[in-house]
Amino acid sequence: MDTSGNENNSSQFEQRPWGSFTILDEGEDYKVKRIEVRPGKRLSYQRHSKRAEHWFVVRGTAKVTLNGIEFLVKTGDATDIAIGAAHRVENPSPADLLIFIEIQTGSYFGEDDIERLEDDFGR
């Protein structure tokens, strides 16, 4: 068993161009992910039509864009993303990993419920 907290051999772990995520738990009306964002990287500016998200930062500082407004969320703090809200998370650190826990609630949690408004990786 991997005791580092990273379950890289698990089907619940997925690598992305900005970092990775691990699904920690899921049920009919929720999903919980551990998300790592590499230094200087950001996820796509996106929105979801079937789920809301709650982000709790456990390491680093997240630069969050929510409906065009940017703000910082530091270790131990959280922010909420409503269904339909345009959002993005970025790791502004040049050296340190950003780690946050994402709790999704709603009626559907598939990766195809992502409407990308802007993406650094051409997706």
C-alpha cells in the first residue's frame, strides 16, 4: 500500500497536463477529489450545469477566478462554486505544489459536464 497519500496505481487516479486528481469517495449525489496543481499551472476556465463544488485548500495558495473576479484562497480556507458559475483554479507559486479537496454535489459528476470557456492546453 502506498502510504504517501498518492494512489497512482489506482483507477481513481488521473494525470492531467496541469497536475492530477484522485477520487477519494463518491456516492449517488456527491464526489470527493484530492486535486494537485503543479507550480505555475491552471485548470481550464469552465462551468458545470449539473454540479456545484466546494474547494478546501490543504497546501499552498489557490488563485481562483469566479465569474471573472480573481481572489486568493490560502491553506485552511475554502470557497464555493455554484452550479453554472464560470470558474478556474491556478497555482501562482513558481515552486510549490497546490493541493485542495474538491467536494462536488449535484445530480451528475461526469467529466463531460465541463463546458470549457478557455483552456491553456487546447482541449
